[in-house]
Amino acid sequence: MEESLVRELIDPRSPLNVESLLDAVTALVDDCNHPVLRRIKNIDSFVSRYECLARRLNEGRLKGSDFQLVKVIGRGSFGEVQLVRHTRTRQVHAMKLLNKYDMIKRSDSAFFWEERDIMMMANSNWIVKLHYAFQDTRYLYMVMEYMPGGDLVYLMATYDVSEKWARFYTAELVEALSTLHGLGFIHRDVKPDNMLIGKNGHIKLADFGTCVRMSKDGVVKCSTAVGTPDYIAPEVLRNQGHDHEYGREVDWWSVGVFVYEMLVGETPFYADALVNTYTNIMNHRDTLQFPDDGPPMSCHSKNLIRLLLSDADERLGRNGADEVREHAFFRNEDWTWESLPTAVPPFVPDLRADDDASNFEVDEQIDQGETFQIPRAFTGNQLPFIGFTYSNEYSPAEQLKNVLAE
Ligand SMILES: CN(C)[C@H]1CCc2nc(NC(=O)c3cccc([C@H]4CCCN4C(=O)Nc4cccc(C#N)c4)c3)sc2C1
């Protein structure tokens, strides 16, 4: 076997790696191992031959029972995030579960690839790290670094955010977006829910389900409106059903909404009915207003917000993150763009223990989520998830290397 193929087999980032091949065997056995299907001779003999092999393979791989649930700390459309403790290492992590049945039922089973790839390869202090990704017949699992400070929604609801605080968090968001754009992705759903506070008070970007890879000329052609209404850029809304292009500047619009919300206390285009929010966003030239009451806002903050909440072709940031960095709003005595990662944050979480989840509050949900019924024909429900598994030191390839090295 030539050198390059061996290299692919052990490279956790290669789609050809051993993990993907093990996923394929496991998926095929799961999809075939049903009574109706096993009446077919070929299927029955295949499952008989591979069923116990697949079980043995999966004993050595990461599984849900390797982690103890401490507390549910977040919920999304297709699953939840749990604070868990890894039984063997005693490490705490945030583990996101995505329900395979829900994804198949809503034929929405491809959005997680960007999230997995970004967190796996970013290797940046501004992007939440992925430690392991694995799966079973019901869920995809992403084991990520735990961010004990909670999200910025919780911070804004708990504290009065001054311009000094807003400047710090906006600066860290600029760095995170610059990194993400540098990796070739647009986030499309930048909002305080996706900005998480680490143990040291610095923030990181999380939840990359709405990310999309830019084409080589830095744009995406996507007609489905993605993201959360309040933060969505007008050109993404206008794109509904058409296939105009838009680029990374859609994320800079969301930064403008975020700055406004921190300083004013609510989003600029909020309306009780969704359709009115959209109308306000489309008419932002007339609807963007600063309240007379409430804390006075500096002219720099108003100017930055106006430059970010403007049409795409004149929006600050369309020529790169530097033109945002250079805005007067960021001038200060406490940090420079280089020293920001080591600057003292305005708020450092006060934690009682490594599994302290007091900065997260989630309403308890009872229903466990639906699971697959027994199929009456081959459905291939497991096939869209082949290749998702990634776990560096647990990968069989790593273990093969160690065994061979002994
Ligand atoms: C419509 N299609 C195309 C897709 C568009 C994108 C998309 N994203 C989804 N996403 C989800 O279904 C989901 C599940 C659990 C949690 C979360 C987030 C929302 C709440 C918190 N959260 C999250 O990711 N938290 C998180 C992440 C990382 C570390 C820590 C910590 N500590 C916490 C999202 S479903 C879906 C459909």
C-alpha cells in the first residue's frame, strides 16, 4: 500500500481515515439489522458475519456511557448541550447531542459538518474547541471545551453593560469573526447566544451550525434565509427565493446589532410580529434610531453602529476586519489588538468547582426525543452520518500506531 494512502488512513482529518471506515461498517450493520430485512438471504448472512465484529469494534471507541451527565446547560432545535464529566479522565466538557431521527425526519442532516470541521481545525483561542466527535444509532455527539461563564445573553441580563464592557466584548467578537472568515467561513447567526465566556473571562464563538464555506471569491449563493430574525442582515432577507450572492459582511451587520443591544438594552429592529421585524430591517435607513432616554451613548459608538447597520456595499468590514479595528470606538487605555487575549476582562466568572454550571439556566424538558421505528425496508438512515466520528487519542489509527511502535 503506497505511503500516501497509509497517511490518509491515519489522518483524523481525512475522509478516508480508519474512523470513517469503522463508521461505515457500523452504519451498514445498524441499517441492515432488522427482522424484515434479514429475511433477505444476502442481508442476513452479512449481518451475521459483521454484527459481533461491529460490536467488538465499538467497544474500543468512545460512547455516550463514557460520560456522566452533570446538568443540561443548553437546548437547540435538534438536541441539547450537557455538562458532562469524562469517567476515565475526570475532565468536564460540554457535550452536544444531535438527534439523528429528528434530522432524518426533517431531511436536515448535513448542517453539522461545518460545525465539526471548524471546531476541529480552528485551533484558535476565539473558537470553542472540539475534543471528540462520535455517534451511536440515535445521536451525534460533540465533546467540546466547557465555557463556565455562560453566554452573553445571560451576562447582559445580569449586568448593566457599560461602553468599556461593550468595547471589550465587541473587540473579542471582531477577532473571532476575523479568524472564522480567515478559515473561509461565514457564520450567518452571530448573536450573544453564540458568544460564550471562558473560565478566564474571555469570550469564544460557539454553535457553528449555520456556518457556510465561502467560494474562492468570498461569497455564498444561498437562497434559504438562515439565522435569527433580530440579527439577520437585509441582503440575506432580500435573498429569500432569489440566488443573489452575499459575503462575510453579513456577519459585520450582526456585530452592529450586538453593539446596539449591549448599549441600548434591546435590539434595534425589534417588533412584536416577525414580519414587522423584517420590515424594520429592510427599511433600516429610517427605522434605526437611538433612544433619547437611557444612558447617553458616545458619538463613536453611534457612528460605529451606523456604519455596521448600513447597506452591504458601504458597510464597515466589507474590506476586511482591519477597517473595523481602526474605528475610533475601539480606542482605549486598557488593551491593544495584540494584547487583547491577555487583557483583564471586565467580568471573570466566580466558580465554586470545575463543574459549576451556575451561569447556565435551562428550563427542564421532559420528552427524550423520538427514535427510529423498525424499518420495513432498507432506509439507509445511518448513511448521512458516516465519517462524523473524530477522536484523536482514541482513534484506532493512533492505537495502531502505538501497537506498531511497541
Ligand atoms: C435549519 N438547518 C439548516 C439547521 C441550521 C443550523 C442548526 N443548528 C442546530 N443546532 C442545534 O440543534 C443545537 C443543539 C444544542 C445546542 C445548540 C446551541 C444553542 C443552545 C446552546 N448551543 C450550543 O451549541 N451551546 C454550546 C456550544 C459549545 C460549548 C458550550 C459550552 N459550554 C455550549 C444548538 S439545528 C440546525 C438546523
